[in-house]
Amino acid sequence: MGEKAIKGFYQHYKQLKKVSDQNKLTQQQPSVYTKFMEAIVDKQQLPCRVGLVKQMGKADEIDIQG
């Protein structure tokens, strides 16, 4: 996780309400990233880096080497 990924995480977290509303309006399935952050908000926990979700590479592939 680099500096770019950290900034992306917090930017998405700040706009979570807007992203969730847009997904509901357009009836789109929320991304794993969005679902993860919604769970953080529901459990009233502070956001932190866990290295669970990556923003690079194909969404349907998992790299287990790291």
C-alpha cells in the first residue's frame, strides 16, 4: 500500500454517502471497497489501512503472492 492508495482510501471514505446514494439511485451493485467502508461506518469504527482491497489490477483476480 503506497501513498496513492492511502489517499484513495480516505477520499473514498469522505465521499461514501455520495457514492452509496449514487449506487442506490442507479441501482448498481456497490463495489467491495464501498461495502467494506459501509461496514466500518455501521460498526462505528475508525477507518484504517488493512491491506485488504487493492485498486490496481483486474477486479476478478486475486494476487496471493503478497
